[in-house]
Amino acid sequence: MEIKRVGVIGAGQMGAGIAQVCASIGKVVTLCDIKQEFVDSGIASIRKNLQRNVSKDRISQNQMDDTLGNVRTSLENKNLSNCDIVIEAIIEDVDIKKSLFSNLGDICEERTILASNTSSIPIGILAEASGRPGKVVGMHFMNPVPVMKLVEIINGRETSSEVSESVIEASERMGKVPLA
């Protein structure tokens, strides 16, 4: 499955970095958080990172503009329902993540892959909460996301091989080195 539309939940340092990397390779990204100030801060972080790359001649102004043009924002999870993948990068609280994955399992299209950037919560717990364990995978990016090449892919017990392969391929397109 080709990933074209990406949802990112959590506009903090990790979420903004994930959104930036996805948008920079032409993916349409919706960056979602619970408060407008968080989303605004995430966009400001992306803009600052891109501007630094322009000033160091790593990317052109057009590339910066294209990347920013690929990012939409939202305060509503329901606006992620048609994404090919939704990557959460929120607080490391198991109950909050379980609630989020349950909500995403209800609102997202059946084909949507649900990924977590968690480094400490077992993927199986989130997979079970989602109601679609075959479509849930861990996608643990290293910080800072735009710089670090490694992304750890963690399959749950029921993660389908198609989901795992799609996430590995998407990671490689982002210029990352996936460790599965």
C-alpha cells in the first residue's frame, strides 16, 4: 500500500519533526493536537528548521515553501479519518494512548495504518485498544527527527506483513534507515 496522506497526532518536537520529514517528500500531512497553541508551535518549529536549511543552502526556498504547503493542521482527530497512516507522537501515558488508539480505530478508514512513536509502551496494548490489531505498528523515530536516520519498526503480535512492509517502505522514502 502506498502512503500518500499522513496524519500526525502531537505537534511537539517529535510530532513536528515527523510531519516535516513526511511533508518534505511530498506527502500531504495533517498535523493534529489538542490546542491551537500547540499546533502553532509545531508549525513554527517546522518553519524554523526549514529556514535554517535554506540559510545553509541544504534546500531551496521553493523546497521550503513546498514542504510547508504540504502541511495542514487540525484540532480534531476526525480530520485524520482518510489518512493512509496516522502516527501518534503524544505523551507517554498508556491510558491516554489507549484512548487515542480506540478513537482512531473507530474513526479512521479500515485501510488506515495506525502507528505509535512510543519507546516504552508495548504495541500490543495499543493494537488491542484500536480494535484493528493487524493495522497497528510501532514507528519509533529518533530525535531530532529531521536529522537522525534511524527509525525502529516494532510489529505487534498481529501486525500484518503488508502493514510492516508499507511502513518500512515509507521510512526508506523519508530517507530513514528502518530497523525491523
